Amino acid sequence: MSSKQLHEIPYSVLDLSPVIVGETPADSLKKTLDLAQHAEKWGFNRYWLAEHHSMPGIASSATSVVIGHVAGGTERIRVGSGGIMLPNHAPLVIAEQFGTLESLYPGRIDLGLGRAPGTDQVTAHALRRENMSNGEDFPEQVDELRAYLKADGGGNRVRAIPGEGLDIPIWLLGSSGFSARLSAQLGLPFSFASHFSPDNTLPALDVYRRNFKPSEVLDKPFAMVGVNVIAADTEEKAAYLATSMQQQFLNLVRGIPSKLKPPVESMEGIWSPYEKASIDQQLRTTMIGTPETVKAKLQAFLDETQADEMIINAQIFDHQDRLRSFEIVSEIFSK
């Protein structure tokens, strides 16, 4: 298989709208728009926002609303969900929301769908009330949603207005093989969460590619992979900045999700050897370092996955450092 080069594939942003210690979600959402405006200028292909709930450190819970905010403040970059957790919603509501977004910002909206709750069981119950879907009916929910968006929806007893007949690209997102198989069967593009599920990346991509059936949407597989990148002008600074993300994952492992904490000189004494090993494993596809280091690691990951696109996440405490990291990423991909 011929090896792709980084400059040959599109590169995108995954933003969790991090809420940092000492600030509010209002501050985070201002920074999200600023990052999106910079990302557009730097040639990023799409800007996706993620649905998480009851998380003190994530401001993008009302994902459709934030997508509208970002699309309204930019001109060309595609804006979408990475992802909408479909079991939390009635498919009709999502068809209407994204139909509205596509009507307002035509040709720029992506609908990425996931089947996880994006939260804990108690919050999932608060979201779904008596409709306690465990994700097993996700294929039926996807079918229902797609039916609302079809051009011939006039025959439906229930219609998505706006939504009906609009060309809104649907992606399936996954961190295991389930959505890989489903997106292959439906002939849809697939985005894999390598940034927190590295062990499943290659098996899921293999399932997707081997089982892919051409559709009116795609004639061959299209796979995007998520990657954490923390880039800085020195190795020391990049390693220092990365400790905010390491602390965030540590608090998740401990069951105490928190705002994004300032970086620390060393994680020694903060995590146990067992916790360090567990988090290092989960963050294996995290590229930390100078432009040269990050470029080599990204190219190696591209060689391994043969991805068609990469979507970059960066949980960095200081906004200027975060902008600089994404600027470095754009320089790596555009050379």
C-alpha cells in the first residue's frame, strides 16, 4: 500500500470547549469561536464540537447551539458535531436542529453521530428520562433520522421542517467496532476516537474497510481518526502543557471530573504508578513535542492507519498556547 503524506490529507479540529480553572463556560465559548476563526485562517477543513453532559470542564453540552455560534462567526470552514450522542435525543429533534443549521449555513454543516451517552448513568437517565436506550437501537435511530432528511419525506406522517431534502453529511463515530461495522454497511464516512481509544483503532478501521458497501454517499471507505496534539516550540514546554490533559484524565479515572487545571512541572506525586501506566496507555496516540517531533509522530500514525483525514484535539490550559499548538499543526500539514 502506498504511503500517504500528511500534506495530502485534510486536517480538522475537535473542540471540547474546555472550561479552565478560574473561568466560566462563557469564557470557554468565546475562546471556541476565536480558535475556530484562527482554524479557518490556517486551512483546517472542519471544526467539530462534542456532546458531553454534567462535566465541569466541558462547555459544549448544547452542541447544536454552539455549532450555530461557530458557523455564524466563520465563513468557510465546515462546522459539525463530533458527535451528537443520538440515544440522548429524539431523531426528529436532531433532524430539525441540523436542518435549521444547514438552512442557515448551507454546505457547511456536518452531523457526526455517536451511540455512547457522553456522560454517566445518572445523567443519562436525566437526559433520556423513561426512554432508557442503551445504544442497542442506535441503527434504528440512525435509519429514522436519515428518513426525516430524505427529499421524498412528504410521504412521512411526521416531517422534519427544516431538514427534509437537505444534503447534510452524516458520519458515524466510534471507539469500538460497533459503529465501524454499521457505517460500513450503510456506506457512510467513519470517524474513530483514537485520541482516547488507541487499542481499538486498527481493528475498527479494518472492520470498516473490509465490510464497506458503496452507497449514494460514498463509493469507497472514508476514515477519519482523532488525535491529541500538544505542540510547542520546545520539548520542555510541550511536556509541561501536556500535564493539564494528564490531570484531566486522572480525575476522570478517579471519578471526579473537573475543570481543566493549570500545567504542573511534574506529575510525580500527583498520580500513582498504576494511574500513570493506565493514562499513558489511554493517551498513546497523543503527540507531544516540537514541530519536528509531532510531525514525525503524526506521519508514523498516518502510515499505520492510512487515515483519509485527521481530527485534532488539544486540551491546553492557556488559550495562546492552545492557538500556537494548532498553528504548528497547520504548518505541519501544509508543508
